Amino acid sequence: MLQIYSLSEQIKVDEEHDKRLGQIAALERQMKATKQPRRKRELFVELQKLKLH
């Protein structure tokens, strides 16, 4: 579905998207660095939630 935004709305959407991509990258780095299986699973669940939105 294509949505048409005004310039200010598009800037806001782009900033939110960039922020989410940064959070995803940080979680992926944490997940790779973590040795504990339970914590790794928690990070994986958080990562999946971010990717769905």
C-alpha cells in the first residue's frame, strides 16, 4: 500500500525508520556477543518484534 506523506511527515517517518534500523543493528551485535542462551533468546524475541513493526 502506497501512502503519500507531506515533506515533514516523510522526514518523521524516515527518522523513525532509521532509529528502528539502528536498534535492530544494536540488538544483532548484542545477540552475537552474548554467550548466555537465555539472554540470547530474549534478544532474539526483541529483534523479531522490531522487525515486524
